[in-house]
Amino acid sequence: MKRGAAWPYIIGGALALHVIASLVVVFIATSDPSYAVEEDYYQKALAWDEKRAQDSTNSTLGWSFEFAVTPPDSPGDHPKLDVTLHDEAGVPLTGAAVSVATFHNSRSDDILRAPVPETADPGVYSTSLPMQHNGRWELRFVVERGSDRFTHSETRHLFVEASEK
């Protein structure tokens, strides 16, 4: 081999190593469930006026909204989410379609979505969710009944793991 003929290979190898290292870093950065970007953040920013209008609608409807998360009785079971709704007169709100999107703050890319079906008790909606870690959870609810739409978001510290007995 001629003197200096190895330089193109060294430069090509350095460039290939740089590309491979960059791809590995991108893969690691995008596969970490503890890091997430708010879904549709740009559209939500553009729709700020609609969000304010929805807040006004929530206030005008006057619906009361409460929820509770009950830990399971035994390990391996899912915690239970109960939602209680009343209209502006305090009458249980029946016939609504309730849905939830929730995530643990340390795993904000792992969003659990579920409908919350109505139970036999008027104004009470319930489901179980595969929530696995105690801590701060963000819950985002949408309630629709007829043409009315009500939203509620809350961050709360929840205990969702079965207690040791």
C-alpha cells in the first residue's frame, strides 16, 4: 500500500462512526418513556381560544365532577377509577359518555386511555385502569352528553398499588 493511502479509510471510518453514534443517541432519546412531548402541542397552542371557550362552557354547564382511584385488593389487579357527576341542580348526571386519558408524571409517554362506562348507580361511572406506580398522575377527562361537552384535568398524588397485608 502506498504511503498515505490509509487516510481516506480513516476519514470514512470516522464519519461512519459518527453517524452510527448519532443514530444510537437518537434511538435512546426517543425510546425513553420518561421523556415525552405534549401530544399535538402546537395545535393546542393554536387552539388556545377554543380551550378558553371550553373552560367557559364548563363553568356555564355547572356540572360537578368528582373522581376517586381505589387501589386493588391484591397485587396484579388494576385500581378502580370512579367518577361521580351531577348537573347544576345537583341531580345525578346520567347517559353521558365519559373518557379518560391518564399518565404517571415519570412516564408521561405511556398514556392510558379508556372509556368510563356508567354503572347501575345514577351519575356514577367506573372502570379499572392498568396503573402500576404510586405517585403523581395527570388525569384528563372528557364528558359528553347530547351536544354538551365538559372537560376536567387534574394532577393528583395517587396510591394505585395493592397494599401488603
